[in-house]
Amino acid sequence: MLEIGEWGWAHNAACNAAVGRALMLSRGYRPKAQGHHFAVVSFARAAYSSKIPQDALGAWQGAAQKK
């Protein structure tokens, strides 16, 4: 269970995940498996690799794999 001070963080994380997934789905991408965080990172890498630095994508993918 979340502590009182963690609700804001949890809300932001949920909103960011929903926005990332909605963007991915709106562009016609569908996840191949249940790894939703990994799917959004893979989408970002495929769709925006020229606009997002590779080190940022790598760090984001590493964080998604820890979930």
C-alpha cells in the first residue's frame, strides 16, 4: 500500500504511462506481449530515435526492464 506522501508520485507515474501508451496506440503500434513499459520504450525508440538521445533511451529502457 502507498503511504500518503506517495500518492502524487503514483498519480504522475500512472498518467505518464497512460499518455505514452495512448500515443503508441494512436500511431498504430500494438504491444506484442504484456510488458507495457517495455512496449512504450520500444515504440519511442522506433518512432522517435532521431529526436531522443540514445543515452536517454537506454536509461529509460533500463528503468523499464527493472519493473
